[in-house]
Amino acid sequence: MKKSVTKTWILFLFSISAIAQNEPLLLPKPNFVQVKEGVFPLENLSVFVPKNASEDISFAVNELKSVVQERTGKYPKTASISSQATFQFKIKETGHQLAEVSEMDGNSEREWYQLSISSGKIQVEAHTSTGLYYAVQTLRQLAQGYGKNAAFSFITIKDKPKITYRGIMMDFAHGGLLTVDEIKKQIDFLAKFKTNQYYFYNEVSIELDGFPSLGYKTGYSKKDIVEIIAYGKQRHMDVIPFLNLYGHLHELLRNEKYANLSIGHYGHELDPGNPKVNELLTNWIGQYTQLFKSPFIHVGFDETWETKRIADDGDIKISSEKLWLQQLDFVQSELKKYGKTVMTWTDMNNYYPEIIGKIPKDVIPVIWEYKPDTVEINRYLNPVLVEKRKFLIQPAVSGWGHIYPDADYTYTNIDLCLKAGIRNKTLGFINSVWTDPVEPFLRPSWLFMAYGSIGAWQGITADKNKFASDFAALNFPKVADKMKSAFEFLQKSNQNLDKCLGRNTNGMPRGTIIESWSNPFLPYYLSNTEKHLADFKNARKNSEEAQSALISALEKCDKNDAPFINSLLVSARLMHYTATRFLWAKTVCDRWNDSMLKKKKNDFVVYDITYLCHGLLVDMMDENGALKSAYEQAWNSEYKPYRLNTILGRFDVEHALWQKLHLKVNDYRIQNNPDHVATKSFEELFKPDF
């Protein structure tokens, strides 16, 4: 028995020693880190929270308790008095849980913290409870091992962000609408990387009094929004309304009741010349400002092409630039009554080169550019710099054109925007996440959301060549190697597909997804598949490797991570299916044409194509059916029902393509002799179509 105890103790000391010797992986990386010899076992942690402690202080300490419980299986002890607690904290100032307008000078210490772990004690000093909360997030990453082996390395850390305002803009208009629970999961996730703003992009997805038909049983109630705002505040994340008060309002203007408010015909943009437009906006502004307590508000005003087109066509005599400024002036003056700081996008300076100098001085320009191109970024940045305006900069996760985000495109866009922002003293950094094509899940974007948030805190992006590995280690410690492999193979599979699809999609979401459901038997696609056989095959191989890694991860992961991993798995299967449908269409045509037209003989070709359990056409029906069920399950774990049937309809139409071909080929075989040799190509004879 003594030998067994001794052996266990030696193993414990060995594992603890290994922890102490390693440089900790921390994202974001703190300003100052000093690792020392020794470790603090988590089972020795005890806490004390005064009875009169504010809710924000108690919440931060409870987060630390959860970290200990996750690692040891037990909550830490509660000390009877402060001096007996091994976790000590000191807060200099109460309140200030959220980012404030007054921090625009860049000198705020609100998020500063200092953390020291030594023998028998963990000490945190912070300016506010925000710093305490962020110190706990750092402790979460510092924790190593499980059970009795769980420990923190001795360490001293001093930290504060390089950029004051660090946000994620989440699209709640174009694609599926996340459940409230999923939004909370996102906020929890982003808080780990010290994100402090969550921009709620909305067109008409929030139910408003007096507009009962807008968002009915599809969007978010005011109660939902209040719940989300409160949840964000607990985690020191300001939920900010990101509205469209000029363009991008098709879901309003397509209704007959509001169609006359449009400058076009069932279009996208309001008509600033119509007095009833501002009556509506006055109502909306009153409701939104009452609902969202943030001092900030983004009003959109991007891509007002419809007004510009109408002006250029001369259909009516208007000055589109004048109308843009007129509308912004009105919106700004209304929001000023409620004490709001207004932000607006600046992309229309591409059409109106002098417009930045005409924007109201109290409005903050937000520069957005989603291409990994310094020239394009500077095209929008330089006019703002010439006018010496304070600004925010906004890159994006390139996930709106692909089943899985374009990794290198995204990394480079974030890198360049962050460099430009830091160099020119940006006020803030907003990472956009768009859902325009509806079909992709948002969870595959989390990796890249974290990349942007980490860069905004550090002032420099993480090493993209090892970021997926580091991300997996921090977020999926039990299955880190499998998740690292999965991320790498998902990226490769998308790169393969990107070589095959998406080259002729100008004016549509850039990327592969717009063609992923196209008719693969069309001459253009059969020719394209011939040119890209190796790329399509590699897309399948890399997807299969990703699927293997994800399935293995599901077997051993934390149960709370299973829905996330499953979304990645379904995404991998979707990419595999995309490549397969083009390869199988070409394989079917080649098999028929080679046999019938070249060899002039019927050598089991119908069997190969239509056999009821293993024919090529049946392969597609089987996979399509299984994938539809998996997709629906994954959707429901992330989104509300709205728009699900739009996507499921694609699976139905797809199934009909292969099912109709199966019937046509079998009917042709039945109506002819067994040794009959066709004289027409598969495409000409059966005319494959949806």
C-alpha cells in the first residue's frame, strides 16, 4: 500500500513539474508575463466574497469557482474571513462594467488587471470588476491538468488592451436567426477572449410595438433582447444595436403596407423625400433607444446603390448624395435626443468622394473592407484620415460565400485591417460575421471570431500558422489533437473547392456556395469538373480526414462541446457532398458514353449506374437523404426554425434530380433489349435537370 501511495505521489509531482516548466499558452497574450518555478494546486484554492459584494464582483468569483469545478470536479472551499482565502482580489473602483464613450481618448484603465500566483496565494488587482473578470478568464487558460493534478503555474501577469472597443458584429437579418441560448453561448465564448462589444445587426428581426406583422414568430421579442443585453453585461460585453435606418430594408418594403416608403419598387431603400419615412424612423428610434441601453448605436447607411442607380438613370430628378446626407442628419439629430453616440459606415465615399467631410462631426465613421487587400482598405481609410476623424475599422469572417469559411482570406483581411487600425490609432475593431447565403452554420466561424478578438486586445494578430492548434488546445483540451486536425483538413477542403467553384459569381456572395447546388450535368460544369478532377478529389479526401477527426473527437469530448463539433462535422459532409455531386455526374456520363458510344456495347452500364443499393445514382440519393436529416438536426441546435425549410427544399430538389435520372435510365433499359446499344450521349438522351 505504501509503495502505491509513493508511486502516485511521484506521478503527481512529475505532472506538476511538467506544468511548471512549460510556457503557458495564453490568448490574448498579456502585456507582461513572468513564469516562476512552482505550481499552485487548484484543490488548495479557497475564496471569500463579502456579503455586501456587488453583483459583478460575485459573478466574477463564481466564474472562478466554475473553472475550479471543471478541472477538479469540486467547487473551491469558502473561507470564513477574507484573510484566510487563498484567492485575494482588490478592486480600485466600483461600477464601469461596460465600455464607455469617455474612453475614446485611449487612456482608460478600466480593463487593466494584475495577476500573481505564488505559493499559497493567488492575488488579483484590478481597476474595476471588468479587470477582475478578465483575470479570471486568464486563470481559465492557465489551468492545467485534471483532478488532483489540476494546477496553476506560479506566474505574474500585467495586462490591458491595445484597442479600447473590441467587438463582433453578428448578422441577425440575412440568414438563419440564432436561438437565444446560442447567442448566450457566443457571448460566453467571446468573453473568454476579452471581447467587450456585441453588435446586434438587425433589419426587421426585432419585434416592435405597432408593427405586429414584422418578425412575427420568426424574430426576437423585446423580452429576448432584454435577456441578451443582461447576459452580455454580466460578462462585461455591451450589446449594441446595429440598425439599418436607410437601406437594406427589403423585408419591410416588400410589404404592401410599407411599399410606398421605398424609393424603388418593392426595393431595399427608404425614400428620404417621403415625410412618412421619418415618422416611421422616429417611432423606431424611440423604441430601439428604450430597449438598448448602450450609449452607442450603429445606423448602417451602407450600400445605398438603389438611390444612386435611380439618380444616375434619371428616372426622377434627385441628388443621391444630398439625400444620403439629409437622411443621416435626421437620424443623428433624433438619436442625439436620447444621448446616443452614432456610428455609420463610410463605403458610399466610393461614389461620393467628398462625403466624409460632410458627415456630422458627432458621427463616428466605421470603415469596412472585407478583401485581404491593403489598396482597398486604404481607399476607404484615407478619406477619413484626411478629415482627421476618429474611426473604427471593420473586417469580416469570410463565411458568407462558403460552407466553411475561407481561412487564409479571413486571416489576411483581419491582419491588414488590424495593422491599418493600430497604425492610425483606431478607436475600435469590429469583426463582422455575415449569413447572406443562409445555408452555412455560424459555429465554423468561431475560430475566426476568436482570431479577431485576440488581435484587437493584443494589437497584433496571433500566428495564423499555429492558431488552429492553439485554439484547439485552449477550447477542446480533451480532444485538442483531433480538433487541430479537423480545423486543418476543413481549411484544406475549402481551399480545394475554391479552386473549382465561385469564379463567375460577381454580384453574388463571393465563394463556392453559390454553385454548390447547380446542375452538375450542364456542359459548363461537366467541362469544369474535367479541368478540376484532382481538386474535387482532394476536397473529398480532406473532408474525409476532417470527418474522421471530428467523429473521434465526439467520442471523447466534453459533452457541452458535442453540438459545436457536430456542426463542423455536418459542414465537412456538405463540402464532401458538393465535390461528390460534380464528380459523380461526370462519372455517370463517362461510364455511359464510354460504353455506348466508344466501345459500342452494353457492358453492365445500367447496372453500374442504377443498381438499387450500390448504383452511382443511388449513392447520391442515399447521401443526400442522410445529409438532409443531419443538417436539420444541426440547424435546430443552433437556429430558430425561420428559413430552415428554404434550405431543406434544396435537398428535396437535389434528390429529385437523381431520382428522376434513376427512373429514366431504368425505363430506357426496360423498353429496349438487354444488349441494346444507345447512339446518344447520356446528357443528350436523358437531359438531366431538376
